[in-house]
Amino acid sequence: MVKVLGIGGLFFRSNDPSALAQWYEEHLGIAPAPSDAAMEPWKTDEGVTIFAPFDAKTDYFPQDHAFMLNFRVADLDAACAELQSSGIAVGEKMVMEGVGKFARIHDPEGNPIELWQPA
């Protein structure tokens, strides 16, 4: 059996890829995909990655989206405060005992993003 080492990328459609990549870099610190060998790619800290197909009828994220991004953060409250100060709406905060704290935001194209501070 092949054993993957981790996620090598996440690719999705966008109406304005350059603007969306800039938003992710500015607000979440995610470097855009390198366009040449000199550009440094985004590197993540080692940690948990959850890979979880959901039932097609789930209400955990919007029905009109096939996916939801989940990003680990060190301090959810600080991240939410910073995003809100940039005019980004933060909603649906919750705590799951033993799992961590969560909050929801959306990128400029409406893609759902869950921020997670592991327990």
C-alpha cells in the first residue's frame, strides 16, 4: 500500500486567482504557489491534518460548497481579533471538549474556512 507523507497542495477554482492568493497571503500568511524556482512555497508546521469526507447532506458547512478549508492556529482568539480588525466577519465560534476551539470565516469568494486551535 502506498502511504502518502502529507498534503502536497490544495487546488481549487477561483474567479480571480491572483486576488484570492493575495487575500490568503495578507490575512492568513499563506504564500502563493511559486511561479519559479526562486520563490519560496508556503511551509506548514508539523501537526495534525484531518482528512474527512463528509456525507453529501452534511450541514457542517454550506451545502453549495463541496469543501471547507480547516487551518490550525496557535491562538484562536488573537487570530479572530486580527481578522475582525481587517474587516473579516468571524462567526460560528464553538468549543469541542478534548478537540479544541473553532471559528468560521469566508474568503472573498465565499469559500468556508474553519480556524482550529487544537486542545
